Amino acid sequence: MKKTFFLLLLIAAVVAGAYYWKERQGSGAAAPLDVKTAKVTRGDIVQSVTANGQLTPVKNVQVGSQVSGIIREIHVDFNSKVTNGQLIAQIDPSTYEQNITQTEAELENAKAGLTYAELNYKRAKELREGELVSPADYEKAAADLQQAQAIVRTREASLKRARVDLEKTTIYAPIDGVVISRNVDAGQTVAASLNAPTLFLIANDLRQMRIEAMVSEADVGGIMEGQRVNFNVDAYPSRQFNGRVTQVRFAPITNQNVVSYTCVVDVDNADLKLRPGMTANPASIVTAEKRNVLRIPNSALRVRPPETALLKLTNSPAATTNAVPSPENRVEPGPMAEGGERPNREEMRKRFESMSPEEREQFRARMRERFGDGPPGEGRGPRGGGGGGNRGGMNDAPVSRTVYILSDQLGKDGKPLLKPHSIKTGATDGSYTEVLEGLKEDDVIVVSATTPGKATTAAPTGSTPFGNPGFGGGMRGPR
């Protein structure tokens, strides 16, 4: 039994060794590459944060009714311009006029009762001085007088309230502005028993508008008052409108576990082209901008050619493009490269287990150097960085990145080999990234390196050889 077991184990070891030897032999074959290049240019980089929101007037006033009744007259319509104190609607006042008549009669009756109580009190006081009435009768006359006085004051208050209710049947405009909404028609009954119904919506001044844009918690840190905002609306797709950030509210708004903050943007609408309710899609808040700087396409930062087409990275961050490394500086193809195509995770695990300890350490070193988990200054930028920029604002310090340039040395396929080149980057706008150091204008860099019939090889976002799902996919661009 033991002999059989050891025999099977020996056969498995031989097969694994043969497989690994074959892979190692095959990995040395250089695959032809289709390389696209671009020149380093100068231009503007505008870094922005996008948000969505609706246009609203700076000041809206809902005009309601505090009394119930039938709308007898309406003096304004949609888009009517009104001034403060202008009559805009009239509720039928007949019921409230009758209330005034009734309360006036009740007041007169209360005054008559007060006169009678005063006479009784005066008579009781004189009789009490002559001790002709009992103290109880005198005290009753005094209490009746106080009660009559209270009834008069109550009736007077009722009369004032009835008059106020009558005044409320006439609806006036509370501000200067434009009627945006009219919610009632003549003859309609309004009921104000529980809450005041809204009759009109008046905007103070449509020449000044605002956007209450929702900004995610990841982007709000770079937004400050005074920043410029560019946006479009569907009504005028070819025109760009502008505004300024005037407030970033502290109150969070949570929707489906997503936290956002309200950013208020004031917009000049002197020509009245913008209307309330229009959607700013999207509102682009400019958090930083640089003019006439060196820049490269972000695709150049995502190029990851197969190792068979690479030379070793030189030690100098600002190595010149004309330097040609010697042949011994070629990177030896490892188990990651086979014609520019990456094996799946299971194949990688098998190859890693079959390596010697020295080979494993070399493999880990290549991974750290290539995918940014090595010494500071190498590898990826922030957040898996596509462009060396952060969310919301410019980087406080430059970020070291790696691009690829064409070498004067030719590979086995007769095409120039690619050489890694360290640069320092600054801001990014999602399409271009600022170059602070390592390149000059009109330098040629690689923006795409593909194997015919296969996808562009790109660095994964994980930091371990086997821990990242979808190993071999492209890096994310700037967020």
C-alpha cells in the first residue's frame, strides 16, 4: 500500500515538474505588441465634482387662507407679476359680515347689562351706608357689577376677532414677485379647519435662482464657498450656465445608506431663461484648476505590458528617454507572463507552490514593484489612482507614478522594447493628469500596449498575488 502511495506521489511530482518546466520554457517567448504612443502636451486641467439638483427661486412664499369659504374672485393668474400688498383673491365675506352683526348685538346687550349692574351696585352701596341692606346683598351687587364688566370685555374681543376674520377674506400678495402656481379657481371652496390651504406660490425674483445640489460625503471635503459651478439644462443643451457655491450645509441627508450634503449654488438668471424645477444635469463644481501645464492622457498611467516586452526600471526618477539599458538588465520572464496573457488564479497558485523559496521571494518583489505595494514613491496613486488626483481638490504633494516609453533596443519580434519611466504627477480631471517632474513637452509615451487578439494587460488593484478577484483586469481610473 505504501509503495503504491509513494509511486503515485512520484508520478505527480514528475508531472508537476514537467508542467512547470514547460511553462517556464514557454514564458520566454516574446509576444508581438501593438503599441500606441502620444506626445506630452500642454493644456488646462480642471478638476471638478459632479452633483445633481433642481433650480428653485431664492425665495418662495406660499400664500394660503386662514379662513374657510368660497373663492369669489381671483385677480391674478400664472406668471402674473405682483407687488407687496396687491389684492390677488377674495373669499365670499357674507358669513363673516353676519358674524360681525351678531357680535355687535351681543356687545350692546352686554353693555346694557353692565349699566343695570352699575345702578344696582350704586343703590346697594347707599343703602349699606345707612345699614338698610344686609352685607350679603351688598356683596352680591358688587359681584354682579364685575361679572357684567367681564361680559362686555368678552363681547368686545369677539367683535374684534370677527372683524379680523372678515379682513382675512381678502388675500393680498405678501412680497413683490411672480405667481408661479395658482391652485384654486373662482367658485372653489377652501377649508381651513385643520391647516391653511395653499392658494398661490409666489417667487420673489426669478432673476436670481439657486440649485440645491446633493454632494456625496466622499466629495464634500473639497467643496468651499465661492467655487465656480458649470451646468446645463435640457431646455438649452448647447448653452452652459454658471453659478457660485454660497453654502455647504452641515446637515446630512441619508438615502438608502448613502450620505449626502446639500450644496447651495446661486445662479444669475437675468435673461429669465432658467425656470423653477429645471434639473441641472450635472452641476460640475470646479474644485481646482491649472492653466497651461504639462499633461499626459490618463491611459498612459494604466498601461501594463507583459514582462517579455519590458526593461528594468532605472533608479533615477528622471531618467532620460534616450538611455538604453544593457541586455543583462532585461527582466526575466516570470510565471505571470506568457505572451502578454495572465493565467487564472488557480494556475498562479500551482506555479507559486512549485517555486523554490528564492524564486518565491523574487516573485513577491516583482509584484510589489509592479503593483505599487513596494517602497514609497512607487506604484499606484491614491485610490488605485488613475491620475494622481484626489477627490475634491488638488494633491498637497506630488505622487510618483510609472509610465512607459519606447527604448532604442529591439525585442525578438523586431519591435522596440518598452522601458518603465518614473514621473511625478499632480492634479487630474479624469482624462488628463498633470506632470510635475520626469517628462518634458513633446516627449513620447506609451498610451496603449496590446497583444493582437487579446486585451490590454493592466495591473490589478490588489496587493497580493492571489487575493484579488478578477486578477489581470484593468485598473480603475480616477474617481
